[in-house]
Amino acid sequence: MRSTFSILPYINRNKVKADGTTAVLCRITIDGKSSTMATGIYCKPEDWNSKTEAIRTVRENNRLQEFRKSVELAYDEILKKQNVVSAELLKNTLAKRAVIPTKLLQMGERERERLLARSKEINSTSTYRHSGYYQKYLKEYLTSLGKEDIEFTDITEDFGNSYKAFLKRYKNFSPSQTNKCLCWLSKLVYLAVDYEILRANPLEDMEYEKKPAPKHRHISRAELKNILETPMLDPMQELGRRAFLFSTFTNVALNKIQM
């Protein structure tokens, strides 16, 4: 039988930090018994809407919504495994998961767990699947440096540029592939900023690869002359050459008539 379960986010307006923000707390109630825990999210008291239980700033409110989803998912998991769940048990389970990673690959695995849960919600696994590749390339790069992982505080712009060079030299990636890997790296570092592990993103000024200019979808006069003067030995290729020339000059003639 499913328990009576509710989640109530709230703030304590009497406890405001020096920067003007206060912690967002969450009261979990199951079968009339409640337990309170911190969400790790902070906001200004004037940004808190007690009626909608939401934060007016988009960034913090999105984090709050993700937290609520994690509570609901943890509740369902415990209920399936143990057939019984209490507020204290749920709180302890969430507290273990709430330990914020201070290393790059650890943060990547944590983010992939979130993407996996999200993929089940939207019934699409492409983003989660691609994240596995990006995580793998980061791990290979760190292995090439003789490291199993790296602290966020040790990451510099040179680290990002060296990773880019690694992808181009040893993976032979195109600019598009390289940029996707760099985006994953930057995303993990920005998460460290969100969790206040870093004050700023050291990769913010890192340059991404420039995409090559699109190829022209027309041929030059010299190329057309060469096609006209060079019959093909293969019958099918020669048929294709003649069909191309016929369609080309037919279109030219039609355009002149219309003009």
C-alpha cells in the first residue's frame, strides 16, 4: 500500500547570510511523520514565493525542481525495493546522494545519473548515450596524463586547450566532434560553479574549434568546361555526365526564357 507522501520546500527568513541569501529547506512527510533536510540551494528571501513554493530566479528554481524530482525518484526506488519507506530513511538515502563531487570525472558520473533519470521521463536516451562517449574521452585524456581524476581547483584554461589538442591529435575528431566534447567539459565545470566548489569557470575564455566554411554548391566555369570535354569510359558514368549537362543547359535556357 502506498504511503501518504508530501514534499514542502520552504525558507527561514530569519537566517540570512552575509550575501543576502538564505537556505532553501525541504520538509518530507510520510504517513504523518516528517523530516527536514537542506537542498543545497540558496536564494534571496524576496525571490521566494511561498504560495507556489518556487524561486523567482530561473536558475535556482530549475535546481529546486530537479531536487524535487530526485526526492520523488528516491521514494519510488525505496518503495519498490523494501515495500516500506519512512521520512528518515528517505532523508538518509538522499543525504548520501547529495555529497557533491569535487573531482571532474566524479561530477560527470553524477550528471550522467541525472541524465539517465531524465531519459526515462522523456523516453529518449540520445543525450544520455552521447554523454557516455564524452565521459569516456575525458577519462582517456586524464589517463594519458597519468591521472585517475582531477580536482576542479586544479583545472585551468591550459587544461582545456590541452584536452582540445588531445582530441584533434589522437582522436582525429572534426571541429564539430571536438566542440561537443569541450561542451561536456565546460558543463561539468559550470556545475562545480553552481555548487560553489569554484568561484568562476576557468575555461570561460577557452576557444572552440572554428567550423570550416560551407562548400559552394556550384561548379566553376573551368570545371564545367572540363566536364564538357572529357567523356567517361564507363557507360553508366558517361550517361550520368550527359544527363548532368542536359539538365544544366536546360535550366539555363529556361531561366533565360523566364527573364
